[in-house]
Amino acid sequence: MRSRYSAYAQGLIGYLLATWHPSTAPGELALSPVKWLGLEVRQVQAVGDAGVVEFVARYRDGGHGVRLHEISRFVREDGRWLYIDGQMQETE
């Protein structure tokens, strides 16, 4: 999760696509020009090769602060964790 956040912050589209599970990965990815401000990992659960991460990422978009609160699902294949999907949560 932290590496994907860093990839978003640095605009590393290739890394994001490479760490996305092929069954849910978009064919292309365009990133908005935002300034990422921080990541708070709230909870991590892993059972075997399945994982769930709850996080809050903060960024600034056009002068407005935004909090992205998501519960993400991951799967481990060949020793690598791949992002499957995420469910947006209401922000506090």
C-alpha cells in the first residue's frame, strides 16, 4: 500500500499498473495533477494470500484539501501483493 501511495505521489503510472491485479486493472491510467500530503494506514489484515488495507490519504487539489478514505483489497501472487479494488468510505 505504501509503495502504491508513493507511486501516485511521484506519478509512476507504470508501477501502479504493474501492481494492479490483471482482472481489475484499467488498460490505461491518467493521474490528476494533485499534491499528495500524507498517508495514514489505519488497519491491515492478511489471511493467507488475501489482504485488506484501510487507509486515509490526504492531497491538495486546486487549493482544496481532500481526504481519500478507502478499504482496499489485495491478493498475493508469486510473492507480490497486487491491488484488486477499493471501497471508498465516508470521511470524518
